[in-house]
Amino acid sequence: MSRRRLKPEELDLWRQVARTAEAMHPAQPRPKTAPKTAPAKPEPERAAPPPLQHFKMGQKAPRSGAAHDVLPGLADRLKSQPVAMDQKAYGKLKRGKLSPEARIDLHGMTADRAHGALRGFILRAHGQGKRLVLVITGKGRRSDDGGPIPVRHGILRHNVPHWLSVPPLAGLVLQVTNAHNRHGGGGAYYVYLRRPR
């Protein structure tokens, strides 16, 4: 297909429009010589930085306020409880001189099963007039994988004192303390019960 030639009247019209049009971006005149630039100053030589000293993160941070671990350990919490039973009997108890009248071994149970078994055991022992019972929990497995959140080991060991301090058992229990080594040490508790009414 060949290009059509403009008719004389079309060519005349185009020239009239071209004479009245203004350029959108007028051409800038180019400088005839390159602009002069100041000669670059040589940079002064910098001294080598001193070697870094050994440091720990936060070593210079101000130490204000208490540490984050506000809950004392389980053994410390039990020791700090006031003695509610007879002092002489308590002394014998701590030395392992009193023999438990009944015992329950919760070691290896799930928390739900252990809670129900403990509740039934304490209610039966109190109903039978027993005063000193032994609750064996085991020391617990170390299951902390080193993550950012610490994991308590010994779920039963930590939960049993709490379960004994809340209803329906709280009204039956006079004293809870760690057992002597001959009765299980840190993996067991002496539970001294109130007298039946």
C-alpha cells in the first residue's frame, strides 16, 4: 500500500498550524566549554581505629529494679510457710523421725489423673483419722530444650502443693513440707492433716 500525498490545501493548513505552535520543551543552548571544577583535595589519612575490647550485651546498662524471676523456688516457698502444726512434731517430721501412716505414688501419672487420685486419697485418709501421709511425685524429667522460655520440670512436684492449698483439700491440710531423704526427699511431700471433727 503506497502512502498518499497531501493535497495542496492540506499542506497549506499544516504550515499555518506549524507557524503558531510553541515548543513544549524549548531546546537549551549547550555551553561551549565544560564548567570548571575545583581540584579534588586529598583526604587526610585516618588513624586505624583501636581494637574492640571484649564486652557483654547490656554490661553498662543501669541495674534498676528487681530481677525478673520474682517467684522463689518451690523448696524456698515451702520453707517460708509458717509452721501450723506442733513445733516438736514438726521438728521430728523434718528429721524423718515420724513415719507416714499412708502413702500415694503419683509418679508417672498425667496431671489430670494425679489431681483426681490425690483428692480421693486425702479425703479418704482424713476420713480414716490419719494425720501424716506421704505424697510421692517424683522429681520430674528435665524437658527444657534450651529455648528462650524456661520450662519447669516436675509438673506434679510443682502442682501438688497448689492442689493441697485450694478447696476441697485446703480445709483438711494443716502442713505441707518436703519429705526427708529416707522418704523420697525432693520427690515427695509430707502432708500433715487436721484432726477430723
